[in-house]
Amino acid sequence: MEFTACAMEYQGGPVQSSLLLQRFDDSFAGQYISLYNEAFLPMRKALGVKPYAVYASAAELEEPKEDIFLLVRNGCIIGSVALRGNEIDDLFVSPAFQGQGFGRAILLAAVAEMQQRDRPISLHVADWNQRALSLYQNCGFIVTCTETIIR
């Protein structure tokens, strides 16, 4: 099985966002694990990336939780994004909230945060995920290179 991954860099202008993302809190671990695994399952299966479920327990979130930001309303995670160094990663929206503009809003809030850190902004996306690729391009990211990954 092989697929293409795209490296992308933000080339858009300054972004301001009023969306308030909160840092990961252990009280959201179970909900986060369930939503994260559900969000990435179709892609991981289609691309043959195992294990299909990335997280099995809250203990596995101990290291990455410093980089995870959540959009939460009424105790429910709407979506999440990780900011690792200069990279935006693991952006997802709960299925119950997809198609309502939350992915774009979370992405732009992440870009605004990264711009405050005064770093170049990058991300990676499998070209299998055309919906995400299109979102990123519409929000000012350009493909800088592609890589074929053989599994």
C-alpha cells in the first residue's frame, strides 16, 4: 500500500481569531480518545496505517497533551488541534459538528496562535484526505512538496 503525503506551509496573511481554544484537560481524556480514534479511523484503514486506533488509554496522552487544544461547548468536544513546534497537527471535528465551519474556525485559530509565536507554520496531510487538503489550501496553505509513503 502506498499513498502520497503533502507538506504544506502557510502563505496567507495575518489572521485574527476570537475563537477560544482551551488546553487539553485530563477530564476530557475519554471523550478525546474516542473522537480522535473515530476521526482518523477511515483514513488509517484506507491507507493501511496500523494500529487503526491511535490511543487506547489516557496514559498515552501524557506526553502529547501539552500540545493539544480543544474547542469545547457545554462539556462536549467540538473539535481539536495540536500545535507542535511550528506544525499544526491532528485537526479534527466531532462528527456531530462537521459541516458547520468548525474545522475552518479551529484551523484559523491555530494559525493565529502560531503567528503570535512568530514561527513559520507548516502541516502535513495525506492527499487521500481531499476535504482537509482543500480546507488548508482555501485557508492560505500551499503544498511545498509531496512524498510517496510505502507501507
